[in-house]
Amino acid sequence: MDFMFEVDEGALRREREKARALRKQSWWQNRIAKGLCHYCGKSVPPKELTLDHVVPVARGGRSTRGNCVPACKECNNQKKSLLPIEWEEYLQRLQEQ
């Protein structure tokens, strides 16, 4: 099933602003200090980890601790605005390698 979900520009801007604020908090610094991508598990220098929304902001996700995870740039670029269920196939391919 393909569900379309539109988020207005104002909401997108507010959530992205919240995400920038989250990246400055100590809980985020502790998350990236481990240097692990949430998705592929690869070890990555902490400064190279990006903040990814598990449920993308563009699909109705919020910038909360429970929805934000550290991701390597490769996974974040591959995931784009996929929902977790849509992303599952890509993760399965990674595990098979």
C-alpha cells in the first residue's frame, strides 16, 4: 500500500529546527559518541554520523528523542523518506552481505 502524507512547509521548518536543537543536547552527543550507525551497525567516526528520523518528518514524523537515531551518511542517503516498513528490504540486503 502506498499512503500519501503531506506536511505543510511550516511544520517541516519547525521540526527541522527542533532537530537542530536536539543535535546540541548531551543525550545526542552520547548517542553519537558510540560511533555506530543505527541501521547498518557500522563503526563511523562520531562527527560523520547524521541525525535520521526513523519516521521521516516529510511523512509525519517528529523531531523527538524516540524518533531520532544516528545514521551513517550512506544509510541516511539510501533511506531518504522511507518509512521503517519500506526500509526493511534494504536492511535485509545489508544483513545478507
